Amino acid sequence: MPFKAKAPAAMMANPWFAGLSARHRHALLAAGEPLHLRAGEMLYRQGDAPGGFFGIVSGSFKVSTLREDGKEGILVVIEAGNWLGETSLFDGLQRPHDVTALGPAEVLVVGPPAFDSLMASPAFARAMCVLLTSRVRLLYSLVEDTMLRAISTRVARRLLALARGDSAVLKDSRSVLPVSQEALAMMLGVTRQTLSKELKALVRDGVVRIGYGRLEILSLAALEARGRG
């Protein structure tokens, strides 16, 4: 059954979705078919054919890829309120990455016919251009960090991104980050040993506290200063 309820609070907290007209928000929700996933279940795999535009109602997903040696790289964590999957609907090519639920999750699946119908509206098409632009900015930021910044700065900047929801959907930065050191190392493309060294320095200076499967930011100002290099 299509999703008929009013927009979940997490979606309305997303500036992109909230910026749509009421008509387009309603159309997206009405066209969405609810899909429930368990922890570790994949929304789609690299190489899959385009299958829809997805809105995350609850839960979070990692967008990742595997190297030839089987090592995983996590590109970004996408949380409730975000929409994804539009790229393959535009170019008709296969999905470029794996998207996996990090815990129980619910998404809305807007199929290609409904998405194409929405794209016939110039206002909605422009909104999709804005969404794609935000992806490009994030991509350039990640590339810039990898090429030009020291590992200590990269760690700080990724923690700051996670504090904002990793896709800038939170109005206020949160202090507790539900991320393991292993996952953070994969996001940064560094070894656990390298990351551990950098985190120990942040702990020593009173910037963060390490917990089981999480990190707590003790001084946002100090972390922002380190993120500026």
C-alpha cells in the first residue's frame, strides 16, 4: 500500500524535502511504497538496475563499495530524513554502490514511473538539481580532504560531518555519534591503528570520549578548530 500518512518528523527536518512545495511533498509520500529492512539487509547492490527513488523514514544506511581484495570502504552514512537513488534514474545506468541498513529501517520506494511523472514538473526538476548539487559538493569535499588534508584534520572533519548527520540534515550538532572505530576507519580509508592514534590524541586533549560503538564529542569548538587544520 502506498504511504499516505503525513510527512515523518525526520523528513521535515531535511531542508531539501521541507523546501519542496506541499503538493510535491504529498505526491512523493503518496507514491512511496513502504519497505522494511533488517540490520545488514541491502537496499540495493552495486550493479543493480535502477529500481526507485528512496526516502528514509527511519533507521540509517551505509553507502559503501568493495575493493578487489574484498576490503570495504564506507563513503557516507545516510540517516532518516534523506532521499537517495536518483542518479541511476537519471542516467539509466547500474547502481554504483552498495546501500546497506545499519539497523532496522523503513524506506519509501518511489518507482520510476511515479518519479518520471514528478520530474515533468519544472519546480520538482529544479529541486532535484539542488539535491544533486549537494551530492557533488559533498563528493568534492571528500576528495579534497583525501588529497590535501592531514589525517588528523580529516578525522576531525568526518566527526563533525557525523555530528551533523553526515548529510547536513540536523539543525544542531549532536554530541554522541553512534559509530564504531572500525566503521570510522573505513569511512576515512585508513587502518584501525592509524585511526586509534588520532583518536587517542583527541581523548588526551579532552576533545572526545570513546565508548563502545560510539564516540562522544566533549568540545565541539576544539573539534571545529582541528577540522580547520
